[in-house]
Amino acid sequence: MKPMTVVGNWKMHTNPAEARALLRDILRGLTHLREIHGSGPWPRVLVAPPFTSLAACQETLRDDEFAETVWAIHLAGQDVFWEAEGAYTGAISAPMLLASGCREAVVGHSERRRIFRETEEEAAKKAKAALEAGLEVFFCVGEEEKERERGETLAVLRRQLEPLWSLLPEGSQGRLAIAYEPVWAIGTGKAAQPQDAEEAALFIREEARKGGYPGDLPVLYGGSVTPENAGAYFQVPSIQGALVGGASLKAASFLGILEAARKGAEGSS
Ligand code: 13P
């Protein structure tokens, strides 16, 4: 059975009250789905709220109402800085994320790379620091539309991944996943073909092997994933989950994607 992970990246959406309401709706929906379908095989579910809403989400997860379902959801940071503390205005460190209830962090999202001008080396340094501190890392890579048109997709993925392999600390095996998110597919409704995602996933695994990464490396797909198209990604052999933006902001559509992941895991048994 293929282990699946679905991450809801809430980006710069939800103030604390909105985050609490959204998480409650997701937890209630999950409880309901579990009543219908039983305990498995459910995907691992993560939500990455803005930092300012982590405390509200942590409180919600402690609510007695969700005692039965709370194990099913983890909180993740949307980004993490490479130093543990210091004079870095606006930055959030891995120990801070851990203390705020996160066990995972998204690193190197294309919005960080493009809008905030984060370099490949910086993304790799962030991943290293997060892994060293004990977080699990979802490391994002993906090409821009022009790069795909020029046939440079695999070269771009290699370039984005390259600094990572030499920086990975001992013991990161099993705590790193790669999210393949083609930039042109993010928020555009132009999702990649499942076969293209499969090709990228196979390439990423091969790069990991060449880079000396030991063992299996899960690859997720991200970019305009919806309840309608999610099943097609979960059915291709090398995709082990999804990183979801827009469709994670409504409980109904996020739950639809979780159902598709459950069916995908079942189908691969
Ligand atoms: P959308 O699902 O809105 O395309 O966003 C994808 C994404 O960037 C998730 O990190």
C-alpha cells in the first residue's frame, strides 16, 4: 500500500479566528469520513497555516471534541530560517516551529524563491537546519513555464536539488520529502499532466540516489490540485501525495482531496 501525505499550504490566508474555524471544519469532516470508511488507509495530513495562526491551530488540536481525530493532523511551518536565534528580523527558526507545535516544515517554496529571492543554497541551508533540529522537511522544486518550453525542466530540478544532497545531516532518511510544484501550475488551474509529474518524480528519485541519499524519497505533486483531479496523481506509481494551496482553504475541497488520497492508497494495495 502506497503511503500518502497531503499538505494544505494556507499561504498568507487565515487570521487566527479563520484558521481555527477552518481547522475545526477539517477535523469534523475527517471524523465523519472515518465513521464512514473506518480507520484506513488515510493519508498523513498536514496543514501549514501562517505563523501567526499556529497558536490558534495548536489550541484547536487540543480541544476535547477532536480527541479521536487529532492524531490525524500535524501542523507544519510554511518556511524556516537556518539560524536557531539571533538578530534576523522577521525570521522564524526551527526550534520556534517545534515549540509552536510543528513537526514539519515546507522549505524552498517557489513563492519564497521567486518573490523573496531565496537562492538554491539558502533553501538547502534551511532544509539542513530544519532536519538537524528534528523537523521533517517538504522541499519544493519546480520549473517555470519558459523553462519547460525550452525543455529545461529536468536541468532546473537538478540545479534546485543539487545543494541539498551535500548538506543533508546524518539521520535525515525518512524525514525528507520532495514536492514537485511546477511554477506554471501553481494557482493557475493549469495542473500538470500526471505523466509529467511521474516523470519528474522518477528523475528526482534518481538525482537523490546519485546525490547519495539513502533509501526511499517520497515525492509529492503540487499545482492546482483539486478534489476532481487529485485521484489521477495518486494513481501514478511515483507520486506519494499532494501539496495543496487554494483547494486547502475550504474544508470541503480539502476533504475531497483526502478522500482521493485514501482511494489512491487503497488502489495501490
Ligand atoms: P495551488 O494548489 O493553489 O495551485 O498552490 C499550490 C502550492 O503552491 C502549494 O504549495
